[in-house]
Amino acid sequence: MRVSHEAIYQALFVQSRGALRRDLTACLRTGRVLRMPRARTRGRGKTFISPEIMISQRPAEAVDRAVPGHWEGDLILGLGSSAIGTLVERMTRFTLLLHLPRMTDHGHEARVKNGPALAGHGAEAVCEAVTRTIVTLPEQLRRSLTWDQGAEMAQHARLKIDAGIQVYFCDPHSPWQRGTNENTNGLLRQYFPKGTDLSMHSADEVAAVAAALNSRPRKTLDWKTPAEALDQLLLSANKDRVAMTT
């Protein structure tokens, strides 16, 4: 007889409301005592995502890293729902970090329904942080941004207008579709360990970590640093622009 994992979980969560018996709670790695069957969540779609902005529609040049300006993004989370945003350019591995401070009322007032995310990484805050950071780059380095389906990217249409960058979304539960960003997030945990309060870091401290990461030689770049690889691209672009005007 074969028993599915779903049947096992249903047998464990024995009470009518899905509460796990207390004597089993200590055995759970996550410590989660309530469970929602996966079948209940599969049908939930994100209303801000449409088929034409899924990763399958992303230009082929982004996939093979032949053209610079295609980015991957995500949030790394810390204690108390603190967060730092990460942007990684696929060709050069150059990293930009987003400082996402908590709002002043965080921890003191309950969040108002449909109001701003007091933890500092709601859709509006992330949109503004991405725009503020990425518009410092030339237009040719702002071609696309690939993100997971987190609600923090709900204002992607506004981001396209404000920053001039097209956002594409990964398939659900597919972190490998932004593998460069995932690898970079792993490196960042050296500076921002899990379980720590990321809101403690100032904007200058976050920028210093990005500079340190961009100064680290990479084998995949023939031991150039991401900063050197990006500088070469910018220098080449400037030479081409001068050649066209002479």
C-alpha cells in the first residue's frame, strides 16, 4: 500500500481547525503548528501578473547573457520582517542593494488595511527604492528586471514608467529562474546573517557591503571583479557613442 505525503500530513494535523497536537510540535523543524493544504493555495493567482510579463516572454538576449542590462531582483529577509533588496546584473554580476528602512510607526501602530507596509518593503517602498537606485545607470543598462511573484513587486507598471525597465516574473516556486540573484543572496548572508535585524544597517553600511561584493574577483568573469566588468562595458559604450558622433 502506498500512502501519499498529503495523507500523512492530514493524519498528523488531527484537530478540526488543523492544529497539531502539542506533543508533536517540538518535533517540527519549522515549528509551524497550523497547516493549509497545498491544493488550497495552488489556484491563487497574483492579480498584478499577466501572461505577457512572465519569464517565458523575456528576450532571448537576457537568457544567454549576451547583452548587459538584464537584472534579477529579490528581498533578503531578517528578524522582525526587516528586509534589504538585492539587484544583480546577469552579465557582469554587478550588485545593487536597496536600503528599505522601517516606517516610523512600525511596532507602535497596527497596519491600516490597504495602507503602507510599515515594515518598509511594501510595493510602494520597493518600487521607489528600485527606481531611485537603478536610474543612476545609463539607459542601456536598464533593459529588464526578473523578480519572483512576491507582492512587493505589485507596482511593476509604475516601475516601468518611472525607471524605464520592463519587469518579468518567474514561475511560482522556481527560484532557479533567477539563479544569479539566489547565488548572490547566499554571498550576502556573510554580511547579513539569517535571524538578525536588517533594519539596523544604515544606507551607508548597505552601500559598503555592495561595494565589497562588487570588488570580489569571480571565476566566471575570468577573475575580474563585477565592478571591473561593468566599467569595461561603460567604457566600451562611451567609445561607441563618440565614434557615432564623429
